[in-house]
Amino acid sequence: MKYDFDHVIDRKLGKCRKWDNKILKEKFGLNENAIPMDLADLDFECSPAIKKAMVDRAALGDYGYTYAYDEYYDALISWNKRRFHVDIKKEWIKLTFGTCGTLHYIVQCFCKPGDAVMINTPAYDPFAEAVEHGGCRLICNSLKLENMRYYLDFETMEKQMVEEKVKLFIFCSPQNPSGRVWTKEELHRLSELCIKHNVLLVCDEIHRDVIFDCASFTTLWNAHEEIADYSIMCVSPNKGFNLGGLKSSYIIIKNKEIRECFLAYLQKVYVTSPHVFAIPAIVAAYNKSEEWLDELTQYISENFEIVYEWFETHMPKAKVMKSDSSFLAWIDMRDVFENEEEITRFFTEANISMVIGSYFVADGENWVRLNIGTQKSILKEALSRIGEVYARWEKKER
């Protein structure tokens, strides 16, 4: 590899929330030697092009208000065309301050209190928070688990849409926490249901940059010829390029009526100029860091292979779902532990933070999500700790 992803950086120096000793102690009961595998960001140094762009911008010594200038739009349009084969226009794009906050705004803009909003479960909990904080009714459509792979339950989905009068659907593609990449046929059928029942489809594609088989991924707008007029795309460089601290997400809205309605709402809540470092970072990511991203994806794919093999060999009762994307391992612990209290005690003893399955709204109880977007040395140390604790637990009553 051209880039050294094995190089360990001290993320505590940058006051990284994921690695902060105080947070790890207060939230998880862990000590200063903990390995954090909960928060979904990467442990790697960003691409050299991004780092140079940030250093060059910082050297100017001017950190006043900025704006989304032409280089930004050109980079986004080129990236979406080159990487995902979708044509977008400048006027369809709006930079926002993070996808989670944007979901809150979308729910509040397009729904009235009491309206029904659908999500698939298990789901990233902020999806549910956006619905509930908007005073809306949360409609959970459970994913079907077959042979350790998730599938969309279209029959139940349509029934719920009709009976609950669903107004909006927050959909995750690729799916979090499983990393499932939906097929073009699945996305087409989903689109047809949303169009048929007049459901605004909000598609979160923030995990799409790290795909292990690029040919397998279809962006929503390429799955159905009409869905672009019935949807809002939420996109971000934050996961693949590790820019979460820059609040550099963006949305793409083709439909003029939907777009103008939402932009008017963003004016009400005063979403204005972007973070001064966000624009140069995104431009460097999309224009000069594609090779870096490809190598990162290969490295993470190798990490998954390490995880699959380790659990199959050392902890076979735990089942790791095969992931198509991202850096989050979704592990079924139902045959290993009796309940989530046991799981939490186990990982606390291993001095590892994780995300417990019940966090994911519904259908995730007694599962665990581990962030494996880290150096192989750290990953192997984490697995070693899990193995040592598991060996002790197998010898004693819990």
C-alpha cells in the first residue's frame, strides 16, 4: 500500500471524544488503557491531501465567516458523477451542519405533530430521536433476518404505510449497524412504494464511501427513474474521510418545491455559513484523496476478515454479520450471553467500549456493534482481550 494505515496516532492529543479517558470512565466504567470501539469514526490520520489543505488554510490566519464557493460545488458534482454515476446540479446542493441535525430539521419541516414517520429497525438511534423530538409517531418496520443477512419486508412495509398514513421514511443505505448494501432491485421496489403512497423518502447515504465491492452499490437516484423527485438525499464525507468534527454534511434535493420548502425552513433556524475548514477539506477529499480512500477500504476489508476468522475460531457462538460496507461489525451475542447486562459486564472487564444492541431502537437486543476502523495492532489487541475474558468466563459461573 502507498499509505500507512498501520501507523498508530495518539488521538488523545487532539481531545478526541472517542478516546477521552474521562468520557470512557464516566460512560463505560473503563480505565486509561481502554480500547474504544463505540463511536463511529476512524483511528487513522486523514489523507495527506486533506491534511495539506487544512494546514494551508490555517496558515492564512483568517478564520472569519466563509461560504460554499464554486470549487466546493464542482468537487461534489464531480465526485457524485465519477464515483456514483449520478448527475446533480449546483442548485440542488445545500451544505448542512451534520446529518443528524438535518434529520431533525427535515422532520420538523415536512411533518406535523402526530404524523407517522417510518424507519427500518435495527436503526441508528438518532433517527428515532429526530422523529420523537418532532412530535411525530415512530413507525418501526423490522428488517427480516435470514441466514445472518437483513432483508426489507416490503409486504409489512406497505401495510404500515397505508394503515399508519406514513408521511416520511428515513432510510439508511448502506444500513447502519449492519453495513448491508441494498440491491438496485430492492431500492427500486422501495421507491415504488414511496411514490405510490406519497411518502417522502429521506435517504441517508453517509456510509457509501467505504464499499468493499463498488459494483454492488447503487445510489438511490439510479434505482428508479422518478424517485429523485420524491426524495431527499443526505450525504457526507465524514465517515470515509473521517471529517466528522468539521460538520461537513450536505443534502441534495432535486424537486424544486421540496427544495424551496426546506431551504426556507433552514433560514428560519439560521443554518448559514459553513465551518471555515469544511470546504477546503471536502474539496481535497473529493478531488485528491480517491486513491487514499480505495486503500483505506481495502485495509478495513482485511480487518473484517480478521474479525470473521477470530470469532469463528475463538468464540463460535457469537455470529458476525458479513458486512458490505463501512467499518462497523454487527455481532449476534444471543447464544453467548443471557442478557445485555452480562454483555456490558463482559466488555467492561475486557476494558473495551462498544455499542449495545438495544441502542438501535428495536430488533437489536443482545447484539453488539464494534468499530473496527482502526489499526490492525489495536484490533488484534482488542480481540485478544475479548478472548482472555471469554476464557475466564467459560470457567466460572457468571
